Amino acid sequence: MTPNQSRDQTTLLSQAQAEAIKKFDTVAAMIENLLGSPPIGHYSTMSFASFPLQLKGPRFGVKEYKDNKDHNVLQFSKDLLTKYPKYLEPILWREAFLLHLPSSIREVSLAADLGLYCYYRFGLRTKKQKDQFLQIWQTTSPSIDYTFYRYYPTAGFEYFDNLVDGNFLKMAKGWFKPFIQVTTAISAETYTENLERWMFNYHRKLRPIEHKILCGLNDCLTCSQIELAEHLKLRQPTISQVIKRLAQQHLLRFIIYENYPKLGLQPITVKFASNKAKITNSLMKMISKIRYSHSLQEFDYQLFASFLIPTERMTRFRQWLKQVTSSFNLVPPEIRFITERMHARNLHLYNTQAGEWSLEIESQLENFSRLVSEKLTSHLPSIKSFKMAPHQIKRSIKIKQEDFIYMQRATEVFLATRHVKFIESHELREAGYKESEHMAYRRRVKFLEKNELISPPLGIGLLNIGLNSVIFIDIRSHEEETRRILSACQIFPHISSKLFDDGTGIATLPVPSIIAVSLMTSLDELLMSLGVPAVTTMKPTWKAYGWMGPPIVDSLNYDFEKNKWIWTKDTLPIPRI
């Protein structure tokens, strides 16, 4: 390289650095216009330095520190201009957004990812650009395993975008205020726990037209949109637009269950009892590492753990439970097999004018008492239910790898194919399917439904509509009475329940927070007066459903050559406190 060429390269690099810093100032001004003045102001010094860029960590590519005059200094790696220019603009947006965060949460992964969401939301214009950005960033920021959950860095971007109609960042800034007074860095678990609480407590009011369509959809899940339009006296395009909007906002989904025994998995709930917090925490940490654990819930010194255990490994699993009992000095845990799932929603209790639920506790409890004590539940609509295949059933259907796409979609998707067909092709393209394969995919889905590997939609699920607390009723009665109580729970806004092989059951009742405590206390007293053996407990919604691990019905857990679930000597950890 000649001296002139070297000088030219140095000049070009200097110009690129100056343009990048100018771009940062422009982006910072845009974000400041949106969110107001940041708490730490602009950096005293910004520059590019020769340090290697490692594509990992929440804030890769930069160094932030205070100089000997206590001024805030921000340095970018020169590699962003030479080796990795595609990361430069997202990082500029990320760092400009992080100026608005309290120092206590600036290094938390999810907080830094909100800066990337800022770029996703305001720096990109087309869906193609957004999709390309997510593909690039997903390779740089893989999933992170924390103590009780797995975090996917970019998975929430679309959810943030739709949760509050594009105003997520403005609303989140108010949530950050309590952290301004915190002087030490908080943990990722503390941050995400508080953010999750805020997101679950967000209350999105239903409009009258939305409420009307949702009621019609809830009453007739098998109706086509044309049939729904005739029934509700509305135009079919109106119904389609409303359902599409609610689905995109992640407000609406359809409840679908997998028939786990037909997949070779036994769905069970195990109850551990201990009055020592140290033992309970050790159990939770241990169980959360098991790939076949499904959820964890802790109530009043009792830990409810749900598992999906391969049928051929049930004996080994029971032996492991004995080891756990001995190591932790516990009473033998109670094991119950899930035989049926039930679901019902009562949208007629929602007041669209007030934008909230109209629940008169006394009248509701009086109705509930009469339905249970006088055995009047036969007059209620039949509660939607899905029976699992018998235990120890021999699996006759060979699972294909593409089946897992729908298995996961069945529980996580916020759309139903029969109602929102526009999204299916998009999802299939993202999953790697060519247009010519779409029909084969749809045929396979119908095959899974016909062979009862998955249930038809049992009802609709609605998020963020003011049901911010959850009451749990653990019913310890015989099957007839358990079914009667579960059926009577239809008079409340929502019930999701499990029926076990011994006739007992668990009812999950999301209710408005303002009445949750009084309703739980009254239900407990009422069931006691009726002589029904049951235990009622309550949790706020954001922590009611327990730790959810990686998807269990996942191709990563399955050996397609041997046609069986993967199980090694390390699948169940050695029990130790």
C-alpha cells in the first residue's frame, strides 16, 4: 500500500467516524423528542477506538466509562466501520435509547434489547427490513437460560409493537422511574420479573364492536366468518378486520391442547410439600433444569410441578421421585395423571361502556352455591373439554419433524387457521416451507386433528383485559362433584381446569384484582360450608402460571431415526440441596 493510499483510507475512516457520531446525535434527538430528556444527558466524549468487537453480550461493540474528570465517555469499536458495518446503525439506536435508562438497569440484557426494539420500531420502514434485521440479530443474540426461564432476545419485538398500539416505549419509561433511585445494578431476573408484571397488568379496554364479535366467536367456535356475520348482523370484512387486529395485538388466541399420551408422553402433576423456603427453592432450581418439566407453581409451602414424561420412562421417573423424597427429607409426593382439560369463558360479564368487568360478588356466589349444592349444573351450557388418551397407550402414529411446527403453534399461536387464513402462508414461509408445500402441510394438520393428536379449538383466550389476579381451587373430591364445581365456575369470567385420574381437579380462575381477595375468601368459606374438600389460593397473573421451560413438544427432544423421545442418564439431575 502506497503512502497516498494509506492517507486516503485514514481520511475515509475519519469521515465515516464523524458521520457515525453525527448519526448518533440525530438518533438521540429523535428518541429524546419521543421520550423526553434522558437522565444522564449526552456523553461528554464519543469516539471510535481500536478494540476487537466480540459479537456477544448485551452491549457488544461499545465501551462506556468515566474519565478522570468524572465525565461519561462512550467508545465504539472501529470494527463497526470496517468488519461489521451492518451492526453499526442498530447499535447507535441501542446506545441512544440506553441514555434514557437508570444506571441500575443499563447492563441488563433485556434493557439493551429494548434499545434494539427502538431501532426496529422507528428506524426501519418496511416489514422486509424488519424481518432481515431480526434474522441478523438472532444469530448474534441466541436464547439465554436464566434460573427459571429461557429468554429470547428478539422474540418480544412484535409483541411490544402491538401490545399498546406502538406506544410501548412511552409507557415503559414510566415503569423505569422506580429504578432511578437504585444505586446498584439489578439482576436480569429482577428486571424481567418487574417488566412481566407491568405487561400483564396492562389493561386494554374492549370496544363494543370487538366485544360483540368476541362473544359471537366464543359462542360458536366452529362458525365460519360468513356464518358469524349472518348471526351478528355484521359485514364479513368487518369481522375479519377486527379478528385480525386483535390477533396482531396478541390479545386474542384460540385454546388448543395436545393429546400428549398419543405422542408417547404422560402428563402428570406432582405435589411436593415443605415448610422450608431453602428446600422449596432447591427443588424449583432442580426441576427447572429437567427438559421434561412443563411448569412450576408454588403455593403456601406446596410446590406443584407439571411434567410430560415419556411413557417408557415412567418407572425410572418414579424411582427418581423416591430419591428426591429421601434426599430432601420430604413426605412422599403426590402424583396425579391429567386425564382431561376444560375451558370456558363468560364475556357477557364485561361492561363495554365502563371498559371493565361487572362482577357482583354476592349474587355470583349465591348462583355458584345453588348450582353446586342443588346439583343444577346440568342447566348450564356443556363446558368445553378435551379427554386425553388412556395412559400407557401404544403410539401408533409415527411423528414427523414438520408435525412439531404445528404442535408448538397449537399452544402458542394467537390465530386460528379457520378464521385468519392470511397469516398461515406467512408462518409457513418463516418455517421454511415453499408455496407448493402449503397444501401438504394443511392436509397434515387435518390428519393430526382427525387422529386426535391435537384438540379442535375449545375456546378463545384473551390477554390484557383486566383479569390481573388468578384464583386456584384444588378440588379434592370425587369425580362427579369435581365436575359439578368445574361446570359451575362457568359463571365467572374465565375458567381453565385439569381433571385428574383420581377424580380430583384444579380450577384456574382469572379475575379482576380489585375483587380477587374477597372472592377467594368467600369461595373458600362457601366450599367449606358445602362440605367440599378444597383448597383455594391466589397469585397475581404475572406470576400465576409458573415457570415455563423450553417447549416440551419439540423436535430437539425427539430422535426421528429411532422414533422415540431422547432420554439420557443426565435427564434427571441428582437430588441435592
